[in-house]
Amino acid sequence: MSEHIRIGDIEPRVHYVADGAQTAFTYPFPIFEAGDIALLRDGIPAGFGYTIEGAGKSGGGTLRFATAPASGTDITILRRLTIARVTDFQSNGVLRAATLNDELDRQVASLQEVRDDVSGALRLDLSEPPSGAVLPLRQARADKLLGFDALGAVTVYDRSGTVAAVFPHAVPRSVEDKLAETLTARDFGAVGDGITDDGPALQAAMNAAGFAGRHLLIGEGTFRTAMPLTLPGGAVSLTMQGSILYAGPNGQAALTIGDGGAVRNATKIYQGLRVVRATVSDWTNEGDIGIVLRNMDSSMIEIRHVEGFTIGVRTLGVERGFEDSNLFLGRILNNMVGLDIHCQTAAAWNTSVRYHGGHFAIASSLYPTMSRYGIRFSAEPGAYIAHNRHIFFGPAFELQARDRPAILGVPFLSEVSSRSVIAYGMRMESCSPYAARHTGNAQDHVYEVAWASQGYLVDVSYAASSARVGSVVRGLHQAAAHREFTREIGSVPNLRAAAFRWAATQTGFDRLACLSSNVSGTPTALADYAFASLEDYVLTEGGVILPGGRGLGFVVDARRAKEFALAVDADDPRLVVQCFDGAMNLLTDAGGQLVRASGMSVLWNATARWWQGSADMTDADLTRLQVVRLEPAVSYAIIGIARIGHDYEVRAMRISTDPSVSPPLIYGQPLLRHGARQLQADLAWDPPSIAAGASAQLSVPLAGARPGDFAQASYSLATSGVVFLAQVGAQDVVTVTAWNRTAGAVDLNPGVVRARVVKS
């Protein structure tokens, strides 16, 4: 060798996974001769079929196969030296450096192999002093289990011996006792393959749990049963990781939890309950029930999945009540009644229960002519019927009944005199337009609908047999602000009654400004857009028809209030908003987006100079109720509707805002005359002496007065038999006549004449 081999700090092993084509595999560690290499193929030593290149080189070499190993083969190349002394130094002989280096290199290489072997061995932690962890003698450890005693020393146990938790002071227990801690269905022969009839094994396991007062685990898998199952009340709890597939007789509950009797099922935990019917019930037999929960008290029940029954889950009061418990609901699918809250006897009750979640859904093609219900309150004849204080958090209903008028698909059905049933954050998808149907004397129910494909016009349906009302639907979907904005600042409950003739061809409306989409001239101020009256409005028996170019709106003070809820009873109206600054000057889109609405986009109409909704406000599109949000730059606004696209009738209008502010509704002011049918003016007058039976006249200027208006007049002082009369003789003028009805002349002192005009 031209250079002596060097033994670097390199592990004497390397691993590869063959790809089926590679034949040459390098090894990075040095060897002295080819025999120093050991090869393992998939963990099995292999001594032929390859050659070694690179012996004696410091950088290692190559192992070359004659035939490429199969793809996926684990290749391990190791250095394994023969442990033997191959040199001997002669006394008084020459100590050659090469010979000494070879000897030391072999020792270093051997130590590397020892270190490699030790790294994979069971050994004490470096922080522990050596303690002589020596195996017991062969005779002592034969047919025993190796373990550690309380001091951590190596010891042996009988094969049927004990185990202990790996914590200080844990007490060793027998393996049988430890394994018996959890009672499982498989302990009794249940298979869980979805084919084998596991009914007898499941029932045996449930009987054992009830008799011994144990917790039962039904593990992973599908456990088919051809018989109804009952978990006795003596069982302390149940956990299901798999599911029960019921293929038993009709008219019976697939799984009953609690076997009745005077002792209630109190403080129990039932987790992961999942019961599916092998074939969907025909919904004609109410005995087809997935899970019956009997006489529960202060318990926690988690239902993951119940599918295919007439009644999915029934909570049942029989000998005792069902009360003070928490139910966590998952998928309740394809059942005519998802959850039935039921009493069987007069001595039982069903009250004070909390329900979390729950997805009650029906396949769209399943029994399209049959009604279906998410949650039902019911009782046997003569049983207790005052179910009360049931609280539901976030249930979802997908009952496939919308646009099917022949059937009902209703989230809640109460057939009893239930009290204080409260549902928070309901979701209604493809249901009938009712949150609930009451056929009994239920009252004080609150149904909060967070989302509904039926929109905000969701109601309670009352059957002829129901003699109580008082329940509430809080439809938040597309209408949350209308439910919360309880400060009504403007209301015109009857547009027809609010209309008055301002002039021969012009109509005005109480509290409302008349709007035009094409104001002539160069209007710049609020007074230029809020008209007291306009032509072309068509009055009907029930309201007013808006023709082309016309609108109606509330004028609001928006200096503090920035959100307003507008509600309109009209045939598909269109939202419009005009914005003005603190000086009541018009604001355009030059200031950016000044207006936003809750259910549609709002766009600037440069011709009309207002912000205009992108669509009509309709029930079908869930846009009839709109909330308008104004930017801080807006101090005053006209919020209303206009005729866009087609004529329509308007019957009533209302506007509300946050009750923490109470902005004034602006109308009937000297500079903003809109919205008021009554006009008034005062004028100082020193009447002349009026002879007996004679009269004196005064013309009082009153802007807006028109011939045909009702007119009245009065005097600020005692009139001594002089009667004041008024009429509108000419536009904008009220003629006041003072008539002396006495037998002598009357000379009144100076005073003030007050004239009033009322539009009809």
C-alpha cells in the first residue's frame, strides 16, 4: 500500500433499499481485507453472490452484486473483524511503525464495532450508577416473565403473574385482573364483521356489565344483530367505537339503555352510540325505534349516528322521570321522527334536559308523500304531558319538505302541553315554512332560527286542537338587525290613509318625503330632493302605486345613528338612499362607497343622484328586510324606495335603529315641508272698529296653502262676540274674516291672528 490505512470516526455499517437495478453499493468505512465485510439481505446473512472492492483504503469501497437484488430488498453492509491477535513483537527486535499502526488500527476498528453493537442494546441511562442489572439464573428465570421490581431491579414473575403501573407506589396486580378492567363485547365472542350475528354475544356482554356494575366497551367494527338489545341499568357506562347494525324484527327498539324499575339511571355516561337499521323502516310502526334511553337522571349521553327507523331516538320517562341530563347529538338520519321526547306513565316526567348539536336529515327521495319531524314532544294517553325546560343548542334540520305542500317537514312538533322549550341557532334547510307545529297546548317556546332556506317568514303552525299560543320565532337569517333594532323612529302603517292632496294634481304623504329620479335644475341641498308632494302617484284601496320616476323615503338624522333597518310592505320594492353632509348638501360617489346594505349590493345612480339597490326586495330572494349602513361622512339621509323597472303598490313602511340612539325623523319643518299635511302661520293685526253685523278681513301669507284646503283662524285675545273665519282664497294665502255678530260696534285690541290649513 502506498499510504497506510486510516480509521476515521465512521460507523461501521450502512443501509440501503434495493431498486431492482442497482448492483454496486458503496461502504464508507475502511476494511483491512475483503473478509471483514458482513452482508445482510432482509436481515439474513449472505456470504456469496457479490465481490468486495476497496480493501485497505481509508475511504471504504464498493460491494458489487453479480445480479441486482430485487426491488425493496433491505441491504445492510457491516464491518466485522475477526477477534484475534495477528502480530507478535519480538524481544529486543525492531519495532516497525507499520506493524504497530496495523495493530492499533485493528483495535480502533474493533472498538467501533463494539460501540455500534452497544448502541442498540438495552442499557442503563447515563444518569444512573451501575447497579448490576444481572439476569436471574437460568433455573430461576425458566418459564417466567422478565420484569422489574419496586426498586427497578431485574426480577421474574409467573406467567400468570402481576403487573404494575409504571409509577411510584403502584401495587402489582395479576394480569387477569388488569385485563378484566375493561369489559368488551369481544370478550363474549362478538366479531364485528357486519355479517356474523353478534346479537347473542352483545346481549351477554350487556348482561354481564349490568350484573357486575361494569363499563362495557363495544370496539371498532360493525356488529350485526338479529335481536333487540338491552343494556341493564346496573351497567355504569357504555362506550361504542363501532356501530350496531340492526337486522331484527319490526316494531321493537334496536337498543334500549336502562331496564326500568324504581331505581333511576343516574349519573351515567354513554358515549359514541351508533345504531343503523339494515333496511330503512317504512315509517308506519312507531315501535321501530333506534335507541330508547330510559329514566335517565344527571347523565351524559353522546349519540353519534342513528339511521333508518320510524323514531330515531326516544328519551323515555316510565317509572321515574327523564331529567337533568345532557345529550350530545350527531347524525340523526332518515327517521320519520328524529328525537322523540316521551312520557309513558302519569308517574313519570321528561324535563330539564339540554341538547347539543344534532343534524336531523332526510334523503330527498325517501317517502316524498309522508310528513317528517326533527324533534317531537309526546306522551301516551293519560301520561304526564307538561314537558318543560328543554334547551337545544344549534340543531340543524334538513327535512326535504320545501315545495311539497302535501306534507309537513317541521323541526319541532309538540303534541303535549310543553313549557319553556328553547332552541338557539337552529338551521332550517328545505323544511316547511314553520319552525314548529303545536297540536297540544304548548306555550312559552322560543325558536331562534339562525339560517333558513325559507327566509325570515318562518312561523309556528297551530292545529285546531291547540288552545294555547305565546310561542316566539326569532328569525335571524337575513333579519337579525330587524329583530334587535327595537327603536322605531318612523312608521307609516297605512300609505293610503297617510296620503293627502297637496295641490290639484300633487299628492303628499304623512312623515314621508316624495322622491323623483330626475330632479330638474341644479339641485344641491336636501330641500331640493325631499319634496312635499309630486304628481303621478296612483292611490288604490290599499296603498299607492309608484309610477316611473317616483319614490318615497324617510328623512333621518344620521349624525349619531349609522345603521337603519327598513321594512316595506310592497310588491318587490327597490331600495334607494340619498346622502347629505352636516350642512345638508348632497354627497355623491366622489367620497367613495357611502352606503352599504345587508342583503344586496348598493350602486351609485348618477342620473337620480342616489344609491340604489342592485335588486328588488323580495321574500323569495330573502332580501325584503334590508339594513342600511352609512359612512361617518353622512350626517343626513333619505332612506326609502323607488320605482325601478316596473310599477308596484306600496302599503306600509317602517324604519328602526339601535335603541342606544334615538335620532329624530325629519319632516314638517319650515325649510323641509314634506311629510306634514297641516300648515300654520301667525300675523300681527290691529283690527279696525267693526260695526254691528259688519266684518274686517286680513290676508295671512301661508306657503303651501291651496284652494280647497280646510282652513281655520283664531285670535290671541278675547274677541267680544267677534267670530274669526278662514278660507284659502288664493294660493299661499289664507283670507281671515273677523265678523262682528253683536248689536254694537267692537274695536279689538292689537293681537295675533293664527291661521291653520289642513290638507285633505
